[in-house]
Amino acid sequence: MTRFGTFLLMKGCSLMKAKYLFVLLTVVMLVAACGPEMATPTPQVEADSTQEAGVAVPDATATPAPGQTIAATVPLTPTGGVEVAMAAIEPVEGVLATVNGQEITWADYEPELTQSLHSVTVQYGVDWNQAENLDLLATFQDEILQTLISRTVMRQGAAEEGIEASQEAVDARVAEQMTAIVDSGDFTSWEQFMDEYGLTEEYFARLMADAVLIDEVSEAHAPSREVEQVHARHILVADEDTGEEVLTRLEAGEDWAALASEMSEDTSNKDSEGDLGWFPRGVMVTEFEDAVFALEPGATSDLIQTDYGYHIIQVLEKGMRDVDDATYESMLSDAFQSWLEEQTAAAETTIAVTFGSAD
């Protein structure tokens, strides 16, 4: 499978989730933080009879991984850029989809498609001269249409609740991202970045308006920062017999800290009494969470089995506390995702055009 195929597989798994929308909204912003993963030309390589045994000759059609160096014996053949992909795409007249009566046409769709093609081409080094990549293009187009539908649902839902992205907030977000991208040093200018990613000023501003809307919706549906939390510790072992041994030794009065250091397989905290700190619901796996929140302070559980092994859990404290910043950001994301899923389920959506196979 090509790297583009892997990309489609990953995106397809989370297509209907809001976090997929988050990713596409912020793909251009991530460039500033991580730097672009530039496409590498596809070399034409001839087998070298002096090559050491066991060293594979690179496939002449393979797209090298970022940073991989392949020595070529003949001049390099440039990869097929976005223009090759766009030449294989025919614009569609009429309505592509409707969302609650709002029509999505090619004029709405093309900027999204163009930017996404530029992004995957640059980030994943996609060679559009490769037939296997072109074969995936129709599926990619379907995913872009789904993304545009999700954006439309979000905008409609926000409007119904009186939530809007003010021009002042959008302008501030645009300026913030322009500064971050230029200061990253990955581009010689703002214009180079825009060209590299197939962006127009109008489309970039629309991306930032959607990002502001996501923030506003998330805040409007934000859960309380103060939630029930527990402060717990555990000893993790691989099998039931070892777990029973730990329980027996604890009941006999042996020191918890000493047993955690000796027996626990959780290397991240075995030398700190197995201390997991404070945490709310939704952080631990279900079996662990159900057990720990059912315990009262000072109580120790029986063996609790999870995919990680067998746990002996002891609750030290329990109470209402503010979550940390990272956990709260995750809670905001989950709140937005739940809201968008509700909006999507309630929306009357019709897809009139399917680019790929309907199977």
C-alpha cells in the first residue's frame, strides 16, 4: 500500500468524528509547528552488480520516506504534483450535496479539494504519476465532500444557537497564524507557504473562521472544569497468580510501597508507590475506572483485569477538583465532538454525487 493509501485508510477510520474536522481545519497551522514534510522526487534506479549482498535495490516506482536518501544512477524523474491530480479530475455541474436544504456545489467544493490535495502531496510526498495513487483519488474526493458536509453542519448548528465568528476574532486568528508560519523559518515568505499549500487569502480566512467557530461552540457547550476525581495508586502484575500473591502479602501487613517497587510492572510509577495522581472519569480504561470510582478512600480493590494485566488498586482520596489544562482541553474537544455528532444525526443530508465506488 502506498503512503497515500495509508493516509486514506487512517482518515476513513475517523471520517465522521469531529476530531477529523479538527485535523483538517488545523493542517495548515501544524506546518508552522512541525515543518513541512516535503515531497521527494521518485528516482529511477538501476541495479548495481557491486551492491553488497542483502541490501535491497530501491523500487523505481516507490516514493521514498521523508529524509531517506537513495543514490540514483540515472537522472531523477520529477514526481507528479498536484497539477497531475487536478488534470485527472473533472468538475461536476449541479449540486453535489444538500445539508438541510443548503446546496453544496463545485464552487464550494473545489477550494477544499485543492487545498487538501496540496496538503497530502506535500506532507506525504504523494507522486500522482503513480497509477495506484490516481486509483485512490476518487475515494479521496468522497472524503473531502464528507468534510465539507461536516463544515456545513457545524456552521448551520452554530448559527441556530446564535454563535458566530466575529470579524475581529477571525482577523486576529489569521494574523496569529501568519506570524507563526513566517516565524517558523520553514518558508521564505507567507506567499511561498500559500502557494505550497494551494491556499488563497479568502480560503485561509474561511479556515480560520471555522477554527474560531469551533472554539466558540466548544466554550458554549463546555463541561464544568470542577469534576469528581480520585487520587489512587496501583500495583500492576502480569497474571492472576502473581496478583493473588500480592493481595495475600498486603493482607499480611507488608508495606504497599515496598510491594509496588518489587512487584509492579508499571515502570512509570512502581518506585513512587504506584501513585497515579488525581484523575477524573474518562481517563482510565473502563474496567479500571469502574473499580476505582466505586471504592471509598482507604479501600483496596480485589484483582481488576484489564488489557494491561491485573491491578490491585487503592484509593487515597476522592473529591471535586478542577482538572488540569490538558485534560480540560480534551474535555472541550469531546464536548464539541458530541455536539457535532448530534447536529449531524439531526441534519437532513443528501449526497447527489459519489466520486468513488458505491460498494
